[in-house]
Amino acid sequence: MVDFSKMDTMKGFFAPTRFEADVYDCEVIGKVPADLNGAFVRLGGDWLYPPKFDDDSPFSMDGYINTFRFKNGVVNYKGRWVKTPRFKADLAAKKQLFGKYRNPFTDDPSVHGLDRSVQNTTPLAFAGKLFTLKEDSLPYEIDCNTLETIGPYNFHGKYRSLTFTAHPKVDPTTGEMICYGYEAEGLETKDVFLYTIKKNGEVARELRFKVPYVSMVHDIAITQKYVIIPIFGFVSSMERLKEGKVHWGWDDTKPAMVAIVPRDGEAKDIRWFKGPSRATVHTLNARDEGNKVIFEAPIYDSNPFPFFPPIDGSAWDPTKARAYIRRQTFDLNSKDDGYTEDKIFERNVSDLGRVDDRYLTQPYRYAFTAYGDTQRPFEQWKAGSLGGRVNNCYGRFDLATGKMNSYFAGPTHSLQEVCFVPRKNGAEGDGYVMGVASNYAEMRSELIIADAQHLEDGDVARVILPFRATAQVHGRWVDESELPFA
Amino acid sequence: MDANAMRETTKFESGVNFVTRRNFLGLLTAACAAASIPAAKLLGHTADVPFERRPVVAFHMDQLYVDRTGKAVPYRPPAGYRGAEPLAHLSETELRMQYCYL
Ligand SMILES: [Fe+2]
């Protein structure tokens, strides 16, 4: 029997949905811009079956991919589970067979050796194919029209890491993808394999190196010359896994470390820089300035995730789980391993930030992310209370002037990750801000489309789903030229 | 509880009775009749002026309809589903254990 009643967090708006859906010609408030042709692809997770352990990470939720397909002003919605071997095994057994996040020692013996990945993090359109990404395994190829799962993909056998990041970066000047796997040779290995893959999907380059300590390498940034790879206080060990713990624990004594890796260099050319304890889970962008590398990201003061608790037994500290847009400057002429850091905006924000991807590796002006504004109205009597814990705004942060423009989603809404969709041939920041809002009063999800240059004017369109869409981790806009859409 | 009552009221483990809109209005009307108070007054659509009947939007057989006599109980739209409420009591740690990104 499926029973979520013991999970206090699986109630109300947040109750599991667990169904697959097709909505043809979705209801729209406003007018869908005619120049949006393609798909907003979301990937996230839901529990097919409740987790085996109460303290497991939500990163173990089963993957669910969904698309808002835009064509000539009409939007169709489709949602499907990512049907991994794990999903199929659980469904056959009618229960959760897999244990804690990235810890196979906690699994039911019947699934020993099976790919335990859940494919719930980021969708990727590359080389004419659609993939789901999860950093503990290879990408899974997905049929972009049916959203049915095809299976793991290794770029014609040339991608040799056992894992593939959820945050590859595509260089807009060449179309090449810079991607990597960490714990590349298996659980708890220090190996990172860094790849350059041509826009036709052919692996062009592989660089192997080791990190100073096994840590989460969730996101990177690229410049024209370098790859910036942050690692920080999440630690792991085989002993930890054998003790039945979740993969990561937080070690506050670990310095934040950042590798500056030449894109055409060797492992010996890598510079490691060290700084105070931080958590750089997601990045915005980076660029070269002479012999300096300028890197910007929404960086947490400390551990953002209570499900990866401190290893010293202390309590997780929510006051340090705040992200601020910061700039880190790495001087490659320096003789020491220090770097400088500036907080660019004082407002704490969601670390799920985006830029205009056409400006990756280049000087740029705008960053976009969600944040909570407690000065905005929140109609608790309609929405229920989360004690002010909502992301009710998308902000456009002007890195040149320090000014912020904001879009407010509504008094019963909370916004998931923002996406920026450039207008074809438009200048930087000319386009749309897009993302899904949870409407706690109407118990439904609404895809927001706002003009990125006129955020204060509100949205130009809302695509209404008559249900709660599965929660998203990351979403990406895919232009119709990128995939063989029907 | 008999089958008819079960249709109108759902009893949860917490002991809280969730009363349907129709059942509630019925109970209210009966209670008001016993106390000789017009139910409409309790619903807030009269002032201290003599009761004046106007057309109202009301419920009949779970369907909205316009009652031009004003005799029926006006429909008040629900305030919202309050979908965030079941998680309101969670501490920051408890909430973020499942929702690091809301
Ligand atoms: Fe991510």
C-alpha cells in the first residue's frame, strides 16, 4: 500500500501528485508572445514511493520531466516520469527498494548493482537530443515529443566518466559543451573527468585530474580560457556510507576551494585557490580580464541543506543558509592561493540564478533570480501560511549599476527557478522571464511569462495548469530549432 | 455514524470535523431558527436595517443558481484552498529537509 500520511511535508499543496498528464491547448491568461516557439522543459522530482529513511535527501525523489510546448501561440503541457531502472524496479516491487542518497549500502539487496540514479535535476538539449541530468550517473536520453525514457547515453562510448554533471556549460561562441563528471571512477573517488564536446556530440577532449578532497562539484563556470570549478564543505567517505549515512555531511573546517582549469591545458596547469567556508552550489557567469578570472555566483554563507547535516553533530543553522550574489576575483599572476570576494547585492536571493546564456564567458550586465519580498502582500487567509517563506518575486539584477527590477507573482504565489528566454537577435536582457509559480490558494501551477525589460508591468501571459505540477529543480527554454519537435 | 451523515461530514484522526458547505448552512439555519435570528444576518449581508430581500447567488443541489426571491442563502466564495497551511507549523529545518527550493 502506498502511504504518505506519515510524511509531514507531503501535505496540502505539497502532497505527492504522481500522475502523468497531457493538457492540450492550455488555458492562458493574457497572450502568449507569438515569437516563443519551442518548449519550456522542466525536470524535478516526486516520490513514487515514500523514502526508506525519514532523513533521506529530497534529491532521491524520482525524476519527472515535463514540457510546456509553445507553437504559434498555443501551449500544450506534457508530464512523464523518467523511467529509470530504479523506477521500474520500485514499481515492480510496489515499494521503495533504494536507500539513502548516493549510498548503495542502504539499498535492498535485491537491487545490488542496478543503476540507482533518479534523473531529477536538469534537462539538457544538445546535439539534437534531449537529456535528463543527475550528477551521480550518465545522462538519460529522452524522446522530446513523447517524453518517454530511452536510456543512458555516453556520447558513442567516448565519455568515460561514470557520472555527468547537472550543469554543463555551452560556450555560445563555439557551441561546444564543457562538461564533467566527479567521483568519475566510482563512489568516493577523487577523480574529475573534464570534457569538451563539439556541438555535433563528438567528444573532442578529455582532461583527468583529482580534487583535494571528495566534495560536491555541482556547478561550474567558464570563460574563454578557463573553467572555474568550486568545491566546498560537503564531505564524504566510504566509512560514512558503510555506517548507513547519507552521502554528504558538512565539515565547517573545510575551506572553499576553487580550481581554475585552462580549457586547453593539462592537469599540472590547474591553480587551486582557497577561501573561507562557503557553499557555491550554483553559478552565474565568469570572464577573463587580463590575467584575472572574474567569477560571479549566488553563494551561500554556509551549508544550505539540512539533509546533509554537520559531521560534528551540531544542528544545521538556517541563518547561514542564505545566498548572496557575490563576485570572486582570481589573480593568476598571484603567488599565493588567496582570492578576493565582494558581495554585490545585500538582498539574499535564491541561488537558482540565470543569465542570458548568449553571454556566457563574456562580459555581461544582467543576472536573474527569485527572492522573497516580505513587503509585498501575502494573503494568508487564501494561501495558508508558510511564515513568509515564499519566493514571490523574480529580480533582474543590474551588475553595472547595482539596480534591481522586480516582477511580483501575486499574493498567494511562490516562484520556482527563473529562466531567461532571449528574443531572437535582441540585445542582452531583451526577452522574457519565465518560470512556474505555485498558487497556494487555487492549488494549481501557473507558468509565468513576463517581459524581462518591463518586469514591474507584471506578466504578459500565464499558462494555467488545472493541477499542481511536480516541483521543479531546473528548467530550460529550448528553441524549436534545437530539437526534432513534431 | 450513518451513511447519510458520513456523506456530509468527514471525521479525521485529529478529531476535527470537516463540515460540508451545504451541511454547515443547514445546521446554521436550524440553529438560527431555534434562536429566532435570521441566518442571513449571521452571514453578514444585513445591517441593522429591516431585512430587505434582493436576488442572490445561492446553491441548489451543489450548483450555483440565481435566486431572484432572495430567500436562499447567498453564496460566499471560498477564501482559497490554503494549500500552504499544512506546512505552516514546520520549523525552518523541518521545511528545508524536503523543500530546499520551494
Ligand atoms: Fe543545480
